[in-house]
Amino acid sequence: MYYQDSVVYLFNTNMIPRSDNEFIRPLLFRIKLPAGLLCTYTSGFDAFGFLYPEKQVVFVHLDPYGENFHDTSYRIMDKRETERLLLYKLNTLNHRDQLDMDGNPFDPNRSTWLIKRGKATILLYNINNENASRFIRYAMSFSFL
């Protein structure tokens, strides 16, 4: 849903993936995002990427098997921590034709934030400092359906 100042992304599917003979119910969610979205990417039922102008990116990773359910948020200042997240949790979106992180390296002069909401990890990546508070506020709207 598009609004003048925001976009509400709703992941709601009737498809239920299967692993061997076991059905795995996908985690359904909604998140409010700033307006100006250029494109979105998904990989399966657990990785979502949202690309904004000037290579600002919002990643959402869902972990249905995760055990750390403490909500938290903090600014990431360490390039290695960001690279670890991109390599191990969000690697399915890191392709040249999608959200190419090789072409968008970590910039310590911009804001990169990690927000945990239950089984969801939200990474606000290389956000312009003047946009950071709005991106954080909107990302905190994340909720499971």
C-alpha cells in the first residue's frame, strides 16, 4: 500500500513451503517503510530487500527456528559485523542483479542499524544520516500477522 509519506509492505501468502514431508508455515508480516522505494527483492520466504535512492537498503530476514526473541536495536559501527550479517543471514539477496553489496560497501559516515523484532532481523544499511530517524521509526513498526 502506497501513501504520500510511506509504503506499507505486507507479506501474506497462501503458499506453504514443504521440506521433505514437513510443511513449514511461513512467517507473515507487515512493515512501514519510507516513500521513495526504487525496488524490492525477495528470496524464498525468509529474506526481503528494499532499495532506496543513493544505495540505501532495508533488509528483513526471518528466522522461524531462531531462539533469541529479545527485541533490540543498535547502531552498527563495525564493518566486520555488517559483513557477517550480509554473508550469513542475507546472502541470498547479495547478487549483482539484486542488492549487490560489492557495489555498495559499508560506509562508516552513514547510519547502519540492526533492529531485532522477535524472529525478524531488520538491517538498515548505509542510510543517509538525515534519513536515519525516519527509517528507524518506520522499521520499528514491523509486526507479525
